[in-house]
Amino acid sequence: MSLAARTQPRQLALALPHAESLTRDNFLEGPCNAQALALVDAWPDWPNRIMMLAGPEGGGKSHLATIWAEIAGARSISAHLLTSENVPGALATGATVVDDLDPATLDHRALFHLMNLAREDGAYVLLTCRLPQTLFDIELRDLQSRLRAIPVVTLDPPDDAMLRALIVKFCADRQMNVDEALVSYLATHIERSFTAARRIVALLDAEALRLRRPVTRALAVEVLRDAAA
């Protein structure tokens, strides 16, 4: 290979937006999320008016919360945007989603205010977080006590069948044509997680666009080799 060829800059692919459908029909059901889906479908027959969905990043918590919000007429707010001032508005319809609780970015007093007001008004609240145990050690003791009392429904990491289905779904979201050979290879060579499936599909899409090549098993081998280098 010539020096010019080796030093030629890599052509960048244009990152085009793609949509992930968050409808009920587009939700992938499996053993890892069966209990969480059952909770959404059971509303308003919940064991408690405030419930929590917990699970790994990309595991479907926000998708389920979106489905429930549509059913319940709930408003949704990202946890890091919650303030004492916008609590009444968040509960205006009698149901709200507070998505992705993280003690490091959360206004603890605002969440405490929301939970108190929801109890007074008889409103429904669906909280989502990655690791509920991190919420049990916050300094505001009254809030810590309230959080410990909330029933938690956990989403588990995907099994083999779900991992394959996720790869196919993420490819379909990006309008990528893939075959069984590619899906099987990826499912046995990536970490068994929602995040890993989404990441490898994004990498394949970008590399296929950059090289103007079809998305194949051979391309996946190259992408994973480069990612591990």
C-alpha cells in the first residue's frame, strides 16, 4: 500500500436521523420484560398508585412508560428537569411519568413534593430508574423512606431470543436489510445487553454508509475487529 493510500483521511458518513417507534405494537415482548409489561397492561389496577420500573440502560423502560402515558393520559418529564415549580403541571392530568431517576441530577425536594401532591390528589405516578438501590441512600430521609415503600418492577437483561429480536428491530428502525447469518454472528459476538445491540447496529450503519457497502456478516466482522483494536 502506498503512503498516500495509508494517509488518506477517512470519509465521514452523514449521520441521518432515524425514528424508533415507541408504540405498544412495536414493543418486543419476552421473559425479560414480562412483569413490567403486565404492570402497564394492568393499569389502573395497580398495587400502589406510585410504581417504579427499574432496569438496564436501553432495556425498554422509557418505551413502556410511553405506552402507559398514552393509556393513562399521563404527562412525562425527565427526572433531571423536575423542579418544585413544575410539579403541579406534571400532575395536571392525574398521572405522570418521571423518567430516568438519578440521585446525582435529581432535585430531591421536588420529587418529594411530587410524591406528596400525588398522594393528596390520588394521582398515578410511574418512575423509571436504572439502579433503584442508588435512590435508597439519598440524604433527604423522608424521601428515602417514601422511595423504599414503592413497589419496584424490574426488567432483566435480554436472553438469546430477545437479543436477536433487538438486533433485527434496530436494523429495521434504520431501514437496514440484514440476513440470518449477520444476526447470528452479532448475537454470539456482542455483550448480551440492549445497549450493545443498539451500539453495534449504529456502528454497522455508519460504516456501511461510509464505505458504500451492504450490511453483511463480513462487514460485521471488520467492525467488531476494529472496535476491539
